[in-house]
Amino acid sequence: MRKAEIEKERRARWYSELESLKGTKVVMFFPKGGEREFRITRADAVRAIEASVIQILKEKLDHRLEEEFLAPDKCDTRVHLADDDREIMTKCVGHAFGLHIHINFIIEEGQEGGRLVATVETVEVGG
């Protein structure tokens, strides 16, 4: 019985930690020109932000979470707007404890480079 209570408390703590990420913003600027090894594409920027959010999750929620969180059914990535200069999209990182972790991206590009603003959102499964 005590083991079940400990597991329930652990899951409640992890749920709370996931909820605490809601609204976290990450801003990244990336150059378009310059030396070849320093160039970065929209896709590279999105992957870098996604990897950062996953690393934060691993650190906050113990590395054991990887088994439970990073191999789930994920939502499909949704592109809300895409043109040459701007893209707005939502990407699902994974889910655990009844919550999906989505990253909402706004990517804007100019002649000198681009700016990516990512916001973490928690979404209740089935909600």
C-alpha cells in the first residue's frame, strides 16, 4: 500500500512540474548570412528549441521520465501559417500524466536573419 502512495505522490509532483512549464518562452535569433558553418535554417532552429525543452523536462522530472514521456503517441505538428517570411506552428513534444506538452512557434525571417519565439503549452489529453 505504501508503495502505491509513493508512486501517486511522485506522479502528482511530476504533473505539477509539467504544469509549471506552461507559458515558458524561449527566444532565438539566427543569422542568415555569414560564414557557412554559422548558418541555420528554420528547421534547425525548431529542432534546437525542441531539444532544449526536452532537456529541461529531463532535468526537472528525472531522466526516468524519458521512458514514459518521449515515446508516447504524439499529436501531429500543425502549421497554422507559412510563407516566405513567417511561419506559425505547433509541435507536440510528447505527453505524460494526462498532459501533452506543445511548443507554439512563431518564426520570422528577414534579410539579415530570423527570430524564433517559442512558447510551451500544456494541454490536457482529451481536452
